[in-house]
Amino acid sequence: MIKEILRAIRDGGLLSKGDIAKDVGIQESTLESVLSLLSSKGYLKRIEGTEEMSKGCIVCPTSRECMKKPSTGNSYIITKKGKNYLEKI
């Protein structure tokens, strides 16, 4: 389950937590717990606010439209540690 969540975040583009939970086959509340755990272990980085998101999302093809919308919550990006974990599998 952890590798599927990391892959979804790495490869999925702009996905909602509901989309990720559905794709992985877990409840959104469970996903929240897993995201917090992965963030605390350094596999994900939680980004908040449009200033930080604009730095992290500059290469995303949908960033122009995304940045126009009011913040809808937290976003996560996969860290180097998370990418290395996926490469080992």
C-alpha cells in the first residue's frame, strides 16, 4: 500500500486525496494517517500555501491554472528519500 501511494503521488500529477484513496483501495481517513506517517519519516514533504507551492510546482503543466484557485488544503511531493525507496522495490 505504501509504495502504491508514493507512486500515485510521484506519477499521478494533480490528484485529490479521494482519488488516491480510491486508486489504492483505502478510506480517505486511512490515507490521511499514511500521508502523515510518510511525511514524518521523510518520504513525503507537505507543502502549504501558494508561495511554497509555486516553487515546488513550477514544472507541472497544470500549475498555471492550479495557482489561480484558492488553496484547497495540503499538497504533498515525494522527496528524494521517497524516490529512492521506490527504486529499491
